[in-house]
Amino acid sequence: MATSGFDAFEAKMRDEGMTDLSISQFRRLYDVWQSKEAHQIPEKNVTPVRESEIKNVSDIHDSIDHDFAMEAFRKTAFLKLNGGLGTSMGLEGPKSMLTVRRHKARPMRFIDIILGQVISSRTRQDVPLPLTLMNSFRTSEESLRVLKRNRRFHQSDVPVEILQHKEPKIDVETGGPVSWPADPALEWCPPGHGDVFSTIWESGLLDALTDAGIEYLFISNSDNLGARPSSTLSGAFAQSGSSFMVEVSKKTPADRKGGQIVRDKDTGCLMLREISQVPPEDLSSAMNYRRHRFFNTNNIWVRVDALRDILASNDGVLNLPVIVNRKTVDPSDSQSRKVIQLETAMGAAISLFPDSSCIEVGRARFLPVKTTNDLFVMRSDRFHLTDAFEMEDGNYVFPDVNLDERYYKNINDFNERFPYGVPSIAAANTVTVEGDWYFGHDVSFYGDARLTDNGAPSYVPNGAFVGPQGIEPDEWIA
């Protein structure tokens, strides 16, 4: 039966060569949106997850049988969500091609570090550890080129790529598919990372994993370099007996807006609640990090056989909550046409597995880069990239960094203002840069460092120290 108002979307998707499954998935999202069903999860309907309910991976590390953990690790595959373009930072290509830092004089991009983590685990721990990238049509070519050029990366039994779906953006004014002749590619968007399950199903990846003897699949974002392969977590997942496990970490004030794992009062099941799904009147409770202690790292573990069963019973399209995102058709132009993007979240599948669980991990496993503020920290002297390609720091509690978006949000502007690399932040509590500042080499921030706007481009000299009062004077005071 035809869905009212959906015909134009279906026609557009078929013209684009989209598959029946991708159309069915978008039809479900569209129907939920059109039905005006609640997209929100009120505080009264959930209870916070208690610390006593969640095991800590450090405790498991001390008690788990090493041989058991390694056997689970040998049956684990690695799936990285790699479809992002990093448009919020002004990138024009795959976000994973962004240089994070150097290792032994070589510039290392996200994808280089991911490959390093996989190859290092294969070599040092003698495990197959298949790697699959979920690319988009706009990240596939460049990403595959990197894999082919890496002389140490070889893989034949399991596909190195699956392609995520895309869907039309909805024109707020007309209610139909948006038209943007200036750049037709902007008429499309991904259906959120919840699309990974339909993509896995349609690609045949589950069959390839089963044939290769893989039982466990670890899924994470390519911009989170903390989500590296782990024999301890593989063992913990196998030991748990769960079909679906989410890594969570304790919230700090900076994580108030992070997606949280809660319990549904009606069913008692675990569920994911994004802040965008919280009614306005419940925001203060939802963002109380002492009430909701844990946030979702989006590091997901799932059993291959259990995922196959649930996808088969749902014809490849899981019934995940719909997230309604209101944006502009051109993300870089706030004056362009207003659109709606319908999305689902990968972690929301936790509610579909009755035996699902969480495991608490440290901040070392959650190092996302969403903005140039995050990139500033990753490129700083707080980190050391080890020979095992681990982003290593002492305590993983970082200064709150706020760089003036007018001059640092775009990656090219950011790089131009830090020609010698970012300053030292080893002694900094917070870093605030207001205005247009260019930095010399060997600059150090300390305390609550702040630079105020001078109303014109300004320069921080070589070797300067920047603290609460700005640049320290380079002179003796009698």
C-alpha cells in the first residue's frame, strides 16, 4: 500500500538506484515522523542505571582467564563507521583522512592509526582481527585507496568495506524531497549510524564473518581513536553471555549532553536516550550527571548469530526510535533551505535484545574528535602515540578548550593559525581564545589560560607563556 506523501521520495530514491531495503528503511522513518508519534523519552518513563548494575572492565581485567579472553579475541571482527565527511570542520573529503598527529616524523591520519591498531594487534597477539569499514559513497574511494597502499594490511576472507545507505532530506517548507541544484549531493544524508544494521544485513557481511569463524563484532566510530581492539573486552563480552553490550563511561560536567543508557520503567529493558529525545521540561534532570552517571561511548559489541536472527525476523530493518534533526540543506550556510533529517542511533538497538548489558570503561576508550577544539587536544602534548598506535595520556582528563569559532572552526583556518603545531597544554586547566590569534612555536598555556579579542589579527610570540592574564610579559620586574 502506498504511503501518503511518500511517492515523491520513493521515486527520487529509485532514480538514484537505491535498493528496496534502503527504501523500506526510509519509509519506516518517514511513517513514524508523519504519524506524529512521540520522538521524545520523558524522565518519568525511565530510571537511571545504577553503578551496582554495571561491571567495570578494570575489575574484569584482573580476574578474567587470559586464555579464554584470547580465544574470544580470535573470534572478534572490527567494524569502523567511516562515512563522515567532517563538514562541520570545513573538510571536503573523508573525516578519517584528517591528520591527527605525527608518529616518528610521519603524519598520521585517523585511518592510518586505525590500521596501525589492527595490524599491531594481529602481529603482537596472533589474531586474524578482520577490519571492515562502513563507508559512504563519498568516502569509499579514498578510504579503499589507503587500505590498498598499506603493504602490511592484507585481508581476503572478510570484505574490507560495506556501503551505508543514504536518504533524501525533507524540505521543511514543502514537506517533499529538498531540491538544491547548486549541489545535488546535499539533497541526501545518511540515516544515522543506526543504519549500520541494515547495511550489515544487505551486504552479506554476516555470512562472511560466520564462514571466517567470527562470533563477535565490535563496532565503533572512526573518529574515536580510543575504541581500539581489546582482548579483555572481547573476553568480557563472551563471558557476559549478552547478545549486545555497550561500553559506557562515567559522566563529568562536560558530558552532560551525552547520550545515556537508562531503563524503561514499563519493560525494565535497557534503552538509549539521546538528549535530542528529552522533552524541554526534563532537560535539567536528564543532564544531571550525578543522577544519570553513565553516557554511551557508542562502542558496541554484538554477537553475530544474535544479530543475524533479529535482522532476519525484521526483514533487515530494525525498529529503532526515530530522531528528528532540523538543519539546513547546506550545513555550511545557515541561510540555506531548512530541512529535516530522519535518523536512528546504533546504540538504541540495546532495547531490542532482552539479554543486553553495559560495561564501564575508562576515558581512554572515548576520544572522539567532533570539532577543532577536540582536535586541538589530540594534537597537543597531552598525548603520546605509542608503537601500538594507542593514544596514551596520564589520566585522560583534559582542559576545557574553547577556540573562537569565527577563526578556528574551519580546519584550514585552524591550521593556518597554528603553523608550528598547537601550544603545550600540560599545565592548563582551561583554554579560551577570543579573537584572531596566530601562534609562534613553543608556546605554552597554563592555568585558566585566556586570550581576549584585540579587534585585529594578533600574534603570540615564540616561546611565550599564556595564562589567566593573557601573554606573560617578557621582561624582568624589579
